[in-house]
Amino acid sequence: MTYTIEELIVPDPHPLYRELRERAPVHRVREGLWLVSRYADVRALLLDPRATSDPAARPDYREWARRHLDGVDGPVARWQRSMFVFMDDPEHRRLRQLFQRAFTPASVHALRPRLEAKAAELVKAAGTCLEVVSEFALPLTTALIGELLGVPEEDRAACVRRSETTGRTLAPVVPPEALEAAARSLAESTGYFLDLVERRRREPRDDLLTALTAVMTPQEVVSTALLLFNAGHETTTALIANAVHVLLGHPGQLGLLRATPSLLTGAVEEVLRFEPSFQFGLKVTRAPIELDGVTIPAGAAVVLLGAAANRDPAVFPDPERFLITRAEGRHLAFGMGMHHCLGAPLARLEAQVALNALMTAWPSFELGPGTPVRATPTGALRTFERLPVRRS
């Protein structure tokens, strides 16, 4: 039983996830990567200090970067290493603490009125047909992260385009053309945000970029802004699209949610468990770690299949059923431990507001004209390129 990492990047990976959990929960694939698919093992690695998020901890990192990126000194590799999500403490803690105030529950709650107004505006403008990705989820999430950071409205579309281009290099396998496009986008983004940082130094404003500029180096601000813009729109856009699609595929659960709006919070959590935006993450072992009787050696790159763990029957009874009243288990969609997603409260709020706006404006809705188109799988992100719905 052997696999390649490309076999995970398919339109429907869940059958493979199930096979891995049952037959090879700790499994080495041909590229030398390890796959971990059971909930207990994924959770253990997320919390284990012997497993780092720093890709440069791999003994073969220099050769790996030469083959899969643009070399250790290339723009893509340097950008990836500059992101605090790939760092360990104390540097990770220092950078995280500098801007986590913007994502506290109180700070996020204060955004609700503006978010609700924007969501209602987008649904109203759509009339009776709505393309969930381009006409709803993307403009909603882009407006919010753009406003938080302080990116002018007229610049946000270009920021989205560039961040999506660079984000493709986070896949396990990166085509050469994607690297070339990412290098160009990184150069453009770096120039843009350095200019914006300088403007904030001269003319401070009430936004996150101004706050970061006061406590970070210009390069740290650029790296953080790129990360936040990418994570702040792409993953949450995917979450909203996945939520709409999953609910339409389970009309009984959608009807229950309409009848009992108080279940909205639980519905979003079940979407995060059942169909998370990110399917997996990567860790590197600094020491040998034993899981399920298998020893993963030091220096191994381990793919943590969070989406597989979220359907582990040892934690979630009847895991293939989508149940918005589910109370068992704690999903791993936002990770766990020191790298738990900082923007989780914001993502939850955006998904709740988006679903509520759609159900409030439309007493009922269904898939619209045309066929839903899944985004071409290029890495850990699983979502839609096009998802038309209409009022019914």
C-alpha cells in the first residue's frame, strides 16, 4: 500500500482519507513524506514540541527548496520562512502577540454590524441569482480584511490576485510556472506594502497596518500583511462556499437550521468538521516520535491530515453524516496548540453572518443555473471556483 502526495490533491479525497485511517494511519509515501490521518495522532503532533512548523528544519531542506521552490535564497522560499506561522517560539510568540489584539472575541464582535450590512447589501444586489464565490463570499471577506489592514478599496482586487498567486506555492508540489508567477507577485506586493507602510508612518490611521508599523520592522509588516490578506480572504471564502454547498446537499439540516436559527453556530462548526477549507498541514520532527506503533524518524516531513482526522469515528460517531446538532468531539479545522489559527473567531463570524444574510433574504434557495465548479486542487485548500444559487 503506497501513495504519492498528488493522490491527496483530488476533487474528493475522503475515500482515500478513510482508507488511510483504517489501514495505514501513519504512512510513509514515496516522496519521503509521512501521512498521519487519525484524530489522536494529528492532535498529538499539533501539541508536541518535538514537531516544528518550520520547513527549514528538514535536513534535506536545501535540496527540497532547490527542487520544489526557487532555492533557499529565492523570493518564494524567503517569503515562506518570514511568516510567523512557520516559526517556533520565542519568535512566533513575539510576532503573534503584536497583532493578536485585533482578533480577540471583543474586537471581532465589534465588526459584526459592518459585516452584516455588507452581507445584506451583496445579497440584495444579486437579485434572485447569486454566484456564491465571486459575488458574495469573496467581496465580503476581501472588504473586511482590507478594512482591517487599511488597504484602500481600489487596491484590494490587485492584492487578492497577488495573494492567490503566492498562496499556490504553499502546495506540496509547485509547478515551475507557479513559482515564476509567485516571484513576480511577491515583488509587486512587497513594493506595494512597503509604500503603504511608509505612508502610515507619515500619516497614521486607525487600522491594523498603522498599529503593526509602530512595533514591527518594515519587512515584518510586509510579511504579516501578505499572510493576513491571503488567510483573511481565501480560507474564509472557501468556508462560506463550502457551507452553502454542504447545506444544500443536506436539505433536512438546512430546513432544521431555518426553523431553529439558534443552531447557526453549531452549523458552522459542523461545516468546519465535515468540509474544512484546509485539508492538511505540515510539521517537521526534531526528534523520533512514535505513533500507533510506528516510529517517525527525526527530520521527517509529516503531513497532518486534519480533514481525515475530523471524520475519525473514534471521536465523531457516524462521522460521514452532516449533523448541525452534533455535540461530540472537537474538530481540528483551525489546528491546535500554539499555532491555533489566530483568525478563527473572525472566520466563524464571517461564515455565520454570510449564512444568516442568505437565509434572511431568501426564504428558500437552491443550486442555480449551471454546474458548481470545484477549484482545481493545487494544495491543501478545498473549495469552489463557481457555485451558483438562486432564490426558490
